[in-house]
Amino acid sequence: MHLVFLNQYYPPDAAPTGVMLEGVVGCLVKDGHEVTVLCASGGYAGAPAGREELAVSGGRLAVGEDGTGDLAEEPDSQPTANRQQPTDSSQPLILRIGATRFGRKSFSGKLADYASYYAGVKWKLMTMQPRPDRVIALTTPPYLSILARAFSKLRGGEHAHWVMDLYPDVMVAHGMLKEGGMAHRLLALFARWGFGGKRCAAVVTLGPDMADRLGAHVGAGRKVEWVPLWGGEVISDQWTVISEDSCTGDGVKIETAAAALRRERRWGADELVVMYSGNMGRGHRLGEIFAAAKVLAERNGLEDTAELDSTARRNRAATRFVFFGGGKRKGEVSEFAANHPECGVELHDYSSADKLREHLQSADLQLASLDGNWTGTMVPSKLQGIFGVGRPAIFIGSRESSIAKWILGSGGGWVVEPGDVQGLVAAIDEGRDPGVRRVRGEAAAAFAAKHFSKEINSARVARLLRKIRS
């Protein structure tokens, strides 16, 4: 089939939706399908995507610094009229829409990027030759499902959907819409129309909670499939003890990369390092972490520890809370760290992608959170990276969320209900035991190898999106 994907971002942009899409596109191309991706010329953060050359039609699609694309002919390239379609399916055709690229710095700029991308996609879908057999919409920007259904019908094809953010539910959770209001009902009607119709071949999402919630938008009689996203390489055959050296076969001591990074960051071997790495957005919970840091700081400041047993003394050990990343609520972390120096909170920018493994392994415990209002509207992919490097996770959020179900099902961490500060403190204290961390970390890595594999899951998504419509 000729499959056409709609998503605002695609590599070399670093947006997670585009990165995941690239894996699925690779599987479809390998299976012999002809794949076209309609993405934007602008970068994820508003910068140009940069210059790249992609093989198409025996030539190359050169995307310049201004985001425009020209097909440069080579001796064996096709005639001009046919240059839009690859002569074989060995590589996908990447078409970058000349949209605005204000990025995510302002709401008006984001809307302009959305509108210009929509306009470019409509023109491409109308004029594309040969016609798409199936138009597959992701969810950046919102409501691409409407374009997918409308133009698949217009061109005599089918449509399918890979839902990574559920609208308008995300807007309600965000506080932009009042649930049950006129605007909410109207946008829900648009969503239901986009996923509907007899030409809809598949609807795929990210987890069981999203599948349940999405069911209300697709209606009875249509099954919603779910496949988890994936992280990087899974380490399932080793456990890195970052406070100790390891030895080669000849007895020469070497320092693990994680231990070296920890020493470089001046984190003590006797400290318990609790890390929050990633986006600090409106949908994430930080209040419980701040409150737990206060409780532990107050407890550690008490005297007369000589008569305590070994467990109690271990619980009085120093705890360092480290935040890496960005987002709308990053300023709250900075303010808390400045106002409460006794809590051992520090804030850093995102870690580089090439050092992500040792970055995540340099901490003893990893934190993840999601506000209950956002359950089922999205499934953050942070857990995949944490489990992939064999670290246990503490999740603050609803037990009905996919993340909570995966943690509880794997034994790879702890789930703390929103508002339960003492429960968070208890989980941190339990995680002070290296033996506990090892058992839970190994369980996390084993779960990741089975359920968060890029090779397995990208192939599963590809199969679902190309399946024959019943």
C-alpha cells in the first residue's frame, strides 16, 4: 500500500512523536510498503530542522535552512511529473511542509504553526500522486484525524489513527475547557467524527487507560488497540552498583560510566540520590516531592541518633533530590531549591541524549508523576527509559493509569497516590536498601525487555496500522 503519515514533527527534529514514528515507518518500509510522511519544516523548539538529504525517486530531497524542499535530479532520476513518488519502497518519502516555525514559546505562535501546517497538508493530500491508499494521522497538531478522514474519502482511500494525546480531554485537564461545556461538546463531536466512518481501518493508542478513555470517542463496535511506546536499549543482563568499582577479568579496576558521572556531579556514595528527569509540565505533580524533601530534611536534622537501630540510622542518611529537564513548572523547582537549601534540591538542564543511560543510572531512585486529571489523556514515556536502564521508579499518580499498572505488574517500583506525602517518604526509605533497589531494578529491566522493546513494539504498531480493514 501507499501509506501517508501526518505528523508535525519528524527526525532530525527531537520531538518524541517524530522519533517514535520513524521506528514504525522503518518497519513498514521493510515490509515493502510505500511510505510518505507529511511533516513541518520547522523544528520542535521553533528552530529550522536543518539541512538534510533524503533519497527519493533516485534523486534527493534537499531541505534547506529556510525549510523549503527541492528535489535535486541525479542522472537516473524520474521525470519531473513523477518525482513525488519513490521508484521503490526502500526508503520513505519525507515531504516537509513550508509552515511557520514560531515553536512552543507562545500560544499564538503555536497556533500559527498549526494553521500553516494544516493548510500545507490539505494541499499535499489533494494533489498527491499516486493517491494514498491509507492516510494515518497522529495527534500533533490536534485533530489531524479530521483531515485524515476527509481526504481519505475524497481520494478514495482509508484512514487510521495513532493517538498519542487525546483531545479534547487534554484541553479539559489543562484547564482550557470546561468539561461538559458547549465548546467541549463540540470538540468531542469533531473527535468522534474524525475516528468514525466505515473507511476507518484502525485506532491505536499508548496504554490501557488511554484505550478505555478513547473508546468514548470512537463509539461502540470499533476496537481500540494499544501498544506502549519504547525507550532506548534495554539493559536486562546486568546491575550496575554505582557506589563500587568493578573489575575486569585480569583484576584491573575500572569505574563504571554511571559512577564516574556521579563523582563528577559531586554526589556522595553514601547519599541517596532521587532523580526527576524530563518535562516538568502542568500535568505532572511536584508538590508531594517538595513536601517529602521537607519531611526528610527535618528528620535528618534531629540529634540523638546513637541509640537508633541500623534501619533508623540508614533512614537518617542524606537524601539528595535532583531535577533535570525543563517545562512550564521548572521555575517552581528553582524557587523551592532557593528557598529551602536544607532540603538538598538541585536543578539542571536536560541531560544530553548520548549520555542518557549513565545519566539515569547515576541516581538510586527515579521519580515520575502524573496528575489524576490527566489519566488516560496521555501516557508519558519516561518509565520506558527508567526501566530500560534497570532503575526502580516511584510514581506519584492514579493507580488506574498505565504507568501505575506497569509498575505494580512488574514489581519495578512503587506507586504513591496523589497527596500521600508519607507514602512517598516510606517508598524512599524502602529504596534506601541496596538489596531492595537491586531486586526492583532487575524486575524493571526484565519488564522493559518484554514490553518496551523498540523492535517488538514498533513492529506491532506497524502491523496494526497496515492491517486490512474488516
